Amino acid sequence: MPDGAKVSAGASAVLIISVLLFNLIARYLGKKLQKKITAG
């Protein structure tokens, strides 16, 4: 069995990484959408 500290550290690392990825993707999509709206 893995010990609890490692599991919680891994879980929080995954959470942070997914939040960062989501922020980057959302920003990228926002820029694309804004271009489409302003150009159209």
C-alpha cells in the first residue's frame, strides 16, 4: 500500500496540473473566439 502522504501529494499535483492546463486551453480558446467574433 502506498502511504497517504505520497498519495495526497500526487493527487494535489495532478489537480494543480489539470487546473493550469484548463486555464491555458480556456485562454487559447477565448482568443480564437474573440478573433472570430470581432472579425465576423
